[in-house]
Amino acid sequence: MASSGRAQNQEASATKNVAIIFGVTGLVGREIARKLISTTNPKWKVYGVAREPDRVPLQSPDYHFIPCDLLNPLEARTKLSLIPDPTHLFWVTWAAQHPLDSQQCCDQNRAMMVNALDPLLHCSAGTLKHVSLQTGLKHYVSLREIANSKGIVGQRYDEGCPRVEEGFNFYYALEDLLKERLQGGRVAWSVLRPGLVTGNSSRSMYNLIGSLCVYGTICRRLNLPFVFGGTRDCWEEEYMDGSDAGLVAEHHIWAATEERVRSTDGQALNSVNGPGFAWREIWPVIGEKMGVAVPEEALAAEGFRFGAAMEGMEEIWGGIVAEEGLVETEIGDLANWEFLDVLFRFPIKLLGSREKSDRLGFTARREMAESVSFWIDAMREEMLIPREN
């Protein structure tokens, strides 16, 4: 009995950190959870929160999923107040029911975080150490500027760049909420700003790899050319920084646990791969991984749009899912054609400096081609797309 008691005490003392991940089924949220439950020194207890469960759920005795509508304050308070002694909070979710450049979007995202943060601050009994918020490089630009741009050449933005006064940006609303709730207290917090995230999720609205994999799979099935439907500038030049979901997850955890960067005033960090890329370098890699031929002139005709080219492909995708024995998904669970049409015609360069993170000691890098290949393989392993023939 004494031996059993000592073992339980040792296990309890080894579990020093209790993480809550809001948006655990998204591209980065999944990777934060994976990395934490695989860490043994110290051991983590992980609670994942999302509206719907993952189609390919994580399996670990140290992981617990909590289905919760964070826009419902009573449900959030009831469920979150039961989590014992949280030490770290990761916020990698957002509400998308209103236009991004609107006061309503700011208000709704703020309300959602209030619903989550208030019960945890009230019930954590002083155990909460750090809150990590994820926003993005759109922190540095006005969405109206993007919409009305006629080819603005952007700078490489660093964390000291001032906020944009024009329009609305819900990123600012969330940062201001953390300042309001946490500043002057003992809880440190950080804000990570990734660029174009590459990862694997069937619960993410802006899923680059999922969209390209569905597109490539359909092109292969119908013997269609695997063309790049965007502008020549986006094809030939560095237009946007890539952010591997695994690297961003590592960055979140590093910022949340590294005492040298701990700040109760907030620590903003761009979270990008490092090496830049142009789509002309990456597109052949994707084509080869997907088993489709990339035309010599890979740029599509000027009028090409993914939304139009892939219209009505739901039945084709359903047939592929059934024939290949894939995890059951609708085409929209993985692919967002409007997202690709906007991304590949982005009118400004959105590039972030890594100098601050490098200087503080986070020096991990990812090559975009390597990242894309890895996540295509990850989707295959989870049976979200067909395996290689």
C-alpha cells in the first residue's frame, strides 16, 4: 500500500502543467495537443476544447476533449469551471459568423474569449501561469487596404509595427482583452502571429493542404491538368510567409514555458518558417506528391477560378471517399475554394520578420516544400485522402 501511495504521489508531482487548448481540432491546436501529451518532463495533462470533436481523435490517457460552445456563457462557465488547476491556456480559435472587417466580428470574438477566460481566472485558484493567443500577420494590414489594393508592395513586418487605424481587426480586440484582464497580475501572456499555416485538420476553415489535396485528388481522378489558378506575381515572387503547424505549436509552447521570454505585459512574436518561398518552387512538389502532371505552363488561364472549376464535384469526392475507404468527409470539410482564389491572387506582400524570435532563442526553421510534403503524408496516414498508388 505504501509503495502504491508513493507511486501516486510521484505521478501527481510529475504532472506540473495542465493545459487547456481552445480550438484543439484546428491546424495548430491539434499539434499543440500532440506535442504536449508526448512530453514527459514535465508531464502535461491536456484538455482540448472545441464545438465539435475531431474526426480522427487523439488517443492518450493524458488528453480529455470537452465539447463546448464558447459563445454560450452558461455552457462555457459550467464546463470550464470543472477543469482542475489549469496552468497554461492556448487560444487558437475564432468566431467567423460576421465579416472579418466588422465591429460585430470584434465584439463576438471578444465575447467568446470573455466566456472562456473569466471562469478560468475565477476558478484556477492562482495556478494559471500563461495565456498564449494566436492571431496572424494580418495584424499589420487593413483588410480594406487588401480589398482595395492595386498591387501594394508590402514591407517585412516586425512586432514593433504600429496598429492599422483603418477598419476593424478582431486581433486587436483579443489583445486588448488580455491586457485588460491580465496586465499588472502574475499571469504572463504572449501573442503569436503566423502567416499561411500548413497542417492537417478537417475542422479548419482556411485549410491550405486540405484544399490542395482535394483538388489534386480530383484532378487525378478526372485526368485534369494540375494548374496554379492565380496571378503571375504570386507564382513567381515571395508573397506570403509559410507557417508550419508543428513549428507554430512548438513556438506556442516555447513562449509559454521559457522563463527568459515570460512577460506579464505581453510578448508579441511573429511565427513564420524562416526560409521564404514562391509557388513556382512548391507547385511541382505538390504535383509529384499527389501523382498529377504539372503542365509546363502551370499558370492557369486568367479567368480560371477554383470555385468555378470545382463546382459540382461533391459527387465525385463522395465516390472517392467510398471507393478508397476514407474517413467520411464532405468536400467542404477539407477544401475551401474561395480561400484558394483569394490566396493565389493576394494583392499585397505579407511577410513577417523572424529577428525577434531568433534573438530570444527560438531558432527552429521549416522549408515550405518539406512542410507541404509532410502534411500531405499526414492526411494520407489519417485516411483523409487516398494513399499513394
